[in-house]
Amino acid sequence: MKDITANEMAFVLKILKSPETEYNATSIAKVLNMSAMGALKIAKRLEKEGIIKGIKKGKATFYSLNLKEEYARQYLKFLLQREAAQAKVYLRVWVRELRKIEHAYAIILFGSVLHKEKEARDIDAVIVVDQDNFGTIKKEIKDVNIVNIKKVHPIFQTRDDLKNNIKKPDRVILNALKGIVVKGEDVILESLFQ
């Protein structure tokens, strides 16, 4: 793919992070505050690249991610990493802090910190764990909390919990998916598209 524009990135991430919603060009344009024609141009370009696929339903074409293609999966992983790298400075501080939780399979930063930044009371994070590493991860979180004024408020999920809560759909987990993936992009993608 040529240069990835901010609107293309927003388009793909909106589809990725909203598994509960089907989007056509008009509906995604409203959410992303762009023209319907602009959204349609982006959709056509991404479809041509094999990143998304269009599914006709009546007169409308709804878009979904083309996860059968390795290229599309790598593209999504890159966008998630880019989103974390290009986040606001205060959020990047928390991305770095949460990456100190080394034994977690995946971490998503979400909640009020995304909007309120320094005004948030705590730092919400979904942390994907397994039972064997749970004690180690709790210690790593404690170590992060000791050196920071704001405390990490973890929501622990196993890989199966995450998949099941997305499928349910669990409102808290669906809200968390709209946050910033700190680490474990492959785990998150696998959970979204089981």
C-alpha cells in the first residue's frame, strides 16, 4: 500500500474495533466526520488493496476486514502499533509503563485516560493472562503502581474470556477494544476474528 492517510487509518481501525457494528460508506462517514464520497473512495482503495471486502446487502455495500489475507492481517497489526506510537504524549507514557507488564499476552489501554488524560483518576487496562502467570503479572502491576501517582486498574481476561466476551457481546470489553493496544496485537486480532 502507498502512504496510509489518517482517514484511511481511522476507517480501518473503526471497522476493526467495532465488531458489533456493520458499516457502509455512509454510516462510517458520519462516525468519522467525513464526506460519504470520501469514505467511499477510501473503501474502494482499501478493497483494491485486499484489506477490506465489500458485502452487498440490498442497495448498500457493507465493509469487513479481509482476514484471510496475511497482508491484511499484517496491515492491521501495523496500524495498531502505529496508533500506539502516534498517541498523545501522555498516553505514550502509559503505553511505556504498561509494557513493563512483560508476562501479559496482550494489554489494551482504555477508559477515561484516553479523553481526560491527566485528569483521569486511574488507568484502565484489559490485561490478557493465563492462570500460570497470574501471580507474576499481579506483581508487575504492583511494581508499576508503586512508581506512578495514578494506579493501573486491570481487567484480567484469559484468551478464551476475551473471545467469549467479544462474542457475547460484553459492553465493557467492546468499549475496551476501542482503546489503544499496548502489546499483543496478534492476540487481539485472533480474539476479534476467531
